[in-house]
Amino acid sequence: MIDRVKIEDVPAEETWVRLKDDATSVLIDVRTRAEWTFVGLPDLGTLNKRVLTVEWQGFPDNRIDPDFVTKLSGLLDGAGVAKDAELFFICRSGARSRAAAAAMADVGYSRCRNVEDGFEGPLDAGQRRGQVAGWKSAGLPWRQG
């Protein structure tokens, strides 16, 4: 998918603040069901919000879901989310979420953002994620799937 729209990268800590300060903002996790279950999910309970979960790519085939936009649009409409609400997209490290944000921007959602470094961030020197950058590394609330 080609990014036709410039998607702003927002650090995890700033994402948290913006989610807290704007009641209409939404966090959308586009990782796979396996990642949500085995790696964990951001926890927005203290903000009285829930994370929307929609897979951008399937597992194990890694194919982009051709119905992603339709599925997410339906969830957003069902939750009463306006097309000008600030939407934050998160994946493992920031690549899938940027593509998903661009796809939603292409259909008229005007404030799509990418959570910089995603949920787990890049690999550290020991080849492990979750230590260098991203949601977990920032110490933001999360729960096991």
C-alpha cells in the first residue's frame, strides 16, 4: 500500500496524554489476534476507554485484510466516532499501523496518527523487544491478552 497521506508519528507517551485529554480520541491496535493474546494489549481502563482491535494482516499468511477499512469503519460508526476524531494506530513497531492509518485517511478520517515505535519497539542488543522504545518500554498501562 502506498501512503498517499502524510501520517504523523506520535510518541507513545504523547499518545497517552492525547487519549487522556480528548474524550473523542481512539486507540486502534492493528496487530494480530496472536499478538494481542500472547504479547499483550494497551490498557486504557483508567481513561474509561477501550482499545479497538482490528487485524491489518492475517496470521500466519501476513496478507493485508482486504476488508480492513470496512471492518474498522463499521466499528467506528457503531461506537459513534466522527471522521474528524483523532485516531491513533498501533502495531508491534510502527510499520503496519502507519499503513492502516493511511488507509483510513484515504477514506476520509482526517486525524489519523501512528504510535511511534508501536507496542514493543525495535529490537534491543539482546534481540528482544519491549525494552528500547514503544508503549511497553514507556511504562504505559498494558495487560496480557
